[in-house]
Amino acid sequence: MKILMVSAETVPFAKTGGLADMVSALAIQLTNMGHDVKIVIPRYYKIDRKKLEPLPGPMAIAAGTTETWSAVYKTSMPGCEKLPVYFIDHEQCFGRDGIYGVPTETDFHDNPYRFAVLCHGAFQLCRKLQWFPDIIHAHDWSACLAPVILKHICRYAGFERTASVLTIHNQGYQGQYGKDKFPALGVDWGLFYGAGFEHDGGMNFLQAGVSSADMITTVSPTYAQEIQTPEGGFGMDGLLRVRHDVVKGILNGADVTYWNPEKDKKIPAQFSVHNMGGKAVCKEALQRQFGLEVNPNIPVFSMVTRLVDQKGIGDVFGPMHGSMYQMCCDMKIQFVVLGSGEGWCENEIASLQSKLPNFRAYIGYNEALSHLIEAGSDFFLMPSKYEPCGLNQIYSMLYGTLPIVRRTGGLADTVQNYNQDTGDGTGFVFDQLSPSAIYNTVGWATWAYYNRHEDIMKMQNRGMVQNFGWDIAAQSYLDVYKEALKRGCNIDYSE
């Protein structure tokens, strides 16, 4: 099967979050399964064109009100030479820092035009290569113009046998702009209503993508249901319920070669489910790294997170009401945090460090430190308001660290709640997001650590042997691709 991934980001070239990891990991897995996959992304300022191979000749792109021109570059995905990555090189759009914005302009004012260049450019790239995919797989709102173009403009002009799949990575980001930005998309005004862009008098990229795509996926089964509710739909639940028959939830895999305690070079000692000695070494190194008391008998809790509202930070760190201060005062535990984000939260964390000898944090991000935290912690807290998939709970289980999560999205799909009667489970799960729920669940985990340590070890073993690789997810995507071809092109695709 021929598959074109259209995305604003993919690792290792450009990344703001898990979307970039998913695009490359899925593409690599599909390529290794024998499929013909290509990825197209913008060439941002920090992607050195000297390390890329230019394709001969410029490429015309009909975005905006006039035709524009771009160059195209190519390279192979590191670690997968058979997977080509193409870069739309348009200096006006992408020759700047930031993918969607920068701190001084978090959402670039010309994003509608920038991502129109990407999506129109994806179709022109296919024509340039004389390679017409079976599937155009668009990722999140910034690629949502691609299913619109396919359905309303290009399906009967060379792409008759092409279907579209849209993956919603985070329903909270929809690409909403004023109606005055619509001409930047380079499509007929009739599509403002006809393709589903119109939303509260403005335009909504994700809504148009949901309206136009042949199939829609989310990054976990539970999240596929949550976005069809008023609480999780962010104003689009009605449309998603109308299209419920094409909405499928597929749990993201994890890069189990990079996140593997048996082979991880970023941690001081490797370990496995059969030999856990290295985990104790990592715990000691973590305690020393953060200046905590070195004591193997005190449980270490941790968070590696963006300090934003979605992650439940208000209920953990909120001044005067968050649970962190009381947990560290009342319980014999240690707590470490790695992350950055909202200023008030960073300030509160600094204040907590000055008051609590058993609480330490690193403001910012450090990849090696994130591996040490996953390897050296006993418990990992993820109290998210919503979590489309989540990866850190998966990494935690693979490293024998028990996740403490709210029952939402991919967290609900991956973490099995502890059963005190049988000792089964892979973590601790709570339902209501509140400071008291977090406090009580951390207290429950602490009690189990001191009083049911055999259960803790049993849960560690259960989590470490689970299969979180991409092979299962990739096969599910192939099934979705075949369904998209049936619905969009009336093609019964068979191997």
C-alpha cells in the first residue's frame, strides 16, 4: 500500500509533542512491514538544507490568492533508509523559529497560509514524483486541509484511487481563525460552508477535516469516545457523533527500542524484569541527582510533564489548595518533577522546593534526566484533565515504575487499577480530578509500598512484560486504510 503522511512535525526533524513521535514511529513500522510510505513536512529554519538532497526544479503551489513557488528537499529517516522524508522549502512560511508559533506570538498570524502551502504542496509533490498514494494520512488540524483538497478538488484529477485518513492527536487544538483568513487557503469560497470550515462566524481547520476525511482516528479507544461528549468534544462533539461510524480509536505504540531498560544508555545501570538490580542503582542515582536523602526504602514519586492546565497541574501545585505540599508533609515519600510551562506553576514549584526537603524539581527539559526519572522512580503521577494517549505511563510501566493516573483517554486504556484482594494491576487509577483524589491515591500507593511490597513487585513485573510496540497499532491502521478506500473510492483493497 502507498501511504503519504502529511504532518507539521516528525522526529527527529521537528517536534513539539507526541504527534511527531507517532508520525515517524508509525511510518517506520509500516515501511518495515513492506509498505511504500513517504512523509512530507515543512523545512523549518533549524532543518539544515545542506544536509538534504534537493529535488530538481521548483514546484508551483496554488495556496493563497496567487500561485507561489517552493523548493523540495529529501532525506531518509534515520534508522530506516527505505523511508523518505520530503521537505517543502518556502522561506516566507517556514524560514523562522517555531512550528506553530514562538513565545512572543504563540500562534503565528499567517498559520492558515503556512499550512495551506504544506497541504497543497503535498499534492504537488505527488504529481512531481508521479507517485499517487492509496492513502493520504493527515495529522491534526495543521494538515486538515489535505482531506478537504482530496474530497472537493483532487479526487477526480489524478487521485481517483486515493482516500484520506485524519488522526486527531488532541481535540483541544483545532486551528480556529477569523473568516478573513479563508482566502489564504487557496480554495473556492463555496467550501467555506461546503467543506465544513464555518464555525461561529470564523473558520475551523479541524472541523473541516472531520467533515471531509474518509476515516478518522484518535490515539486511543477511550479518547475516541470522549471527544464525542460535550465534556471532551470542545464544541465538535455533535459533528463527531454524526460521523461516529468512521471514528476509530487506535492506541499509540511506544518506541520500545529507545525506551528499553535493558538497553538504555542514558541510565547508570540497565535492568530487566528478570534482573531488577539495576533499578536500585538508578534510584540511588536519582536521589543523588536531586539532592534527596539516599535511602532505598523511601518511595520516590515523580512527574515529567508540561506544566499546563491539561495536565492537572492546578490540583497538584495550586497555591493554597494543591495537594503537593500536604502530600510531602504528611507522607514518608520523596517527589521529583521535571517540566516547564505556565509561569505561576514554575514559581510555585520553586517555592515548594524552599519549604520541603523531600521535594525537588528541574524546570526545563532534559532528555537524559527524563530517562533517569523513569528508571529510578517507584511511582509516576499523571493526573491529566484529558490525555488523548499519553506515553509516560507506558514508559513508566516498561521501566518497572507504577503509574498513578486519572481514568481518562489513553491512561484508562493502558493502566490496570491495583486490586488489593488479588495483588493484580499495573498502577493506581482515580476518577475525579481534585486535590483530595490525588492526595488519597498517592497515599494509597504509599500504603501499598510499605505494607504490600510483594504486590508492588508483582505489579512491576506485570507492567514490564506488556507489549506496547507499534506492530499492533500499525496493523490496526492498515485496517482503517482499507476501510477508507472502501468508503472514499469504493475500492476493496486486498493484499
